[in-house]
Amino acid sequence: MALKKQNRPKRVSLINLGCPKNRVDGERQFAQLACEGFALSSPEESDLLLINTCAFIRPAVQESLFYIRQAARRKREGKLEGIVVMGCLPERVGESLKSKFPEIDQLIFKEIPCNLEEKEAPRVLTTFPYAFLKIAEGCNRECSFCLIPELRGKYRSLDPAFLLKEAWQLREMGVQELVLVAQDTTFWGIDREGKPLLLDLIEGVSRIGFPWVRLLYLHPQLVNRNFLLSFRSIPGVVPYLDLPLQHVDSRILSMMKRGYGERETRQVISSIRELWPEAAIRATFIVGFPGEGEREFKKLLNFIEESEFDRLAVFPFFPEEGTVAKELPHQVGEREKKDRFNQVIFLQREIYRKKNRMLVGKRETVLIDRQENGLSIGRTFRDAPEVDLTVKIKETLPEGSFKQARITKANIYSLIGETDKEGGDGN
């Protein structure tokens, strides 16, 4: 695309939307533009805006369209010269996006970020002191509610040598926490050698020396006793397990095509609590799936109450065009989905309140992420970046430092702490 000639370098900025996997793609494309001569800038001062979109569910599509609409208006007003859109929205709607927004200069489809990975292209890191390491692209699962296989293709484990090299580079940049992500991290290696190789990869990452190594998106089917015993023994791995359980009722799980039922769901939680009792469990659920009646929802609510998950995310079911679930009978009404969503949120708030109060007076190791309004904002091992709870400390502490903090107050979604006056750090 051609931008107006200027005496200064052309400036480009990046808006990242969606999941951490998408963020890594955006960081790589951002770096590619820098290699082509663009100066990296803020959205307000840029000549070219790179919008990295998400289109997994309806709210994500709406958010992506909001930012495109804003950029289109700025371009019409002469405040922006070029717009490039990448990510899942172009994959979902194709070239029709340019028909709706003729201000868009270029659409980037998934093949381009994949080619950059193959070339071991650099990234412009947009997070610190944590960074995401995308270990695979696509998904081979056939969950009836999910568009990812259609949007991102079949599962493709990235080359281990490339991943370890990138991890080493991130550690050299001072990254303190490496977060491994894929649509299904437990599947890594199966497409390459017919067996899971994730533990081998984590052991290689561990040797690089990150204080914290975190793993997201563990499919429950492959989280068995052997995996837990091996995983927990790797140095640097934080005791944190992110499980997209989605439901507990066997009939609903079968219609979701998850590959497991209530017995297996309860067994994985039981095994974690037995073999790794200090581990924080983050669970994700969908409410209002087709066929979910009052009985199935109450079973889910009771399961959440008795399990007391350390962290939890819940989503109302969205009947996405192109998914099997959209065509299933017995769709749940929007009002009922919203009510069930609110019931889960209310229940989990009480669980947070109870668990957080138990931490008051205790000392926790906190990784400091940023400063905000005179506070240092950090996280414990129980909290993944950008999605979980925070610890707020009324001091200015270096970003990327580990501090021992005594918890003085518990809110629902945050803790208040003060550093150990003896000055001890920890990791």
C-alpha cells in the first residue's frame, strides 16, 4: 500500500484484540512492518493502523467492528492514512469486510502470520514482565460450539527448536513469566510424532531459567495422573491449571462434543486436589447451551459451589453461524441465558470473597506488572496475566520484580498488600 511521502518515517501502531495467541501474531506482524521501515507509534499519532481482530463469539466480532469503524472515521477525517486488518475477522467474513469498510487498505489472512513463524520472524513485545509463547496454531477438536478449526485450520505444532529459541530471546529481554498458549496446549506434538510431547517442551523451556512458567488451555482429556505428577515436578512451573471444562452434565458435554462426561470431569478435579493440593484451578464454563434445562444448570451450579474453583470464567452460549450447536434443538432464550450467567457470577463472587479473606495476614510472592495511580499492580501464582485477580501495593516498585507482600485487605477481584519491611524478595 502507498502512503503519502513525508520527511519523517511512516508511523504504525497496533491494536491487539482477542486471545494471547492472536496477540503473538500481532506482535510478529508489527515487527515485520518495523523491518520494512515503519516507526512504531501510538494509535493517536500513527499514519498506518494495524488492527488485530477476534471473531470467536459475537461480542468479539462487535468489538472488532467498533475499532474498525473508529479507524475508518479517522481516515475519512484525514487523521489516518492506512488501515490494515488481520486476525480472525477476515477469516470469518473474507473480502466482504472491505466492501463494508472501503477505508480498509489491506486484509491479512492467517497464512501470512504462519509464514512469519516459519521464517522465525521477530516480535515486538507488547507485554512485560510476562510474554506469551504460542506453541501451536489451529485445532483438531470438533466442539459443536466452536469456530476455531474453521477460522484457524487444523492443529499445527510449531517447531520445538523455534519455540525454544524464541523463549530464550524473551528471557534475554528480561521476561520473568512465560505463558505457553495454544487452542489446546495438551495436544502439542501429537500431530508431529503421534504422542503428546508437551512435557518435553516445558522441560526445555524450564532450563532457560524463567522464574515462572505458566500453561493455559489444558484440555481435560489429557490431564491425567501421570501428566500431573510430571508437570508439577518441572522447575519454574507455577501451580496453576487452566481447564476449559465447559460443563459437568454428561448429556450437555456429549452435545458439545467434548469427548468426556461428568465422571471424567469430576475425576480430573479430584486428581488435582489429591496430587497437587496447592495448585490453583481456573475453570471455564458455558451456560445456556441448547438442551440445558433447569436440572442440568442446577447440576453445574452445584458443581461450581462444591469445587470452589480458585478462578473461573463463564460465558453465555452464542449460536455462532457455521457451528453445529447453532442448529441444535431446544435453544435457550436470551433472558434465561443472562439469568444463568448472573447466577454463576454471583456464586463465584462469594467463592472469591471467601478464598481471598483466607489470605489476609499471609505473605505472598507477587510479580509486579505495572504502576497505576500511585499503586504497584501485581499478581500471585494463582493469577494469569490479563484475566485473573491482582494485588495492589501502595508503593512504587520496579516492574518485573518479585516482592514478598503481606495481604492486608481482601476485595472480591483484588487483594491489598504491603511489602515486607525487611525487604525480602521472592520467586
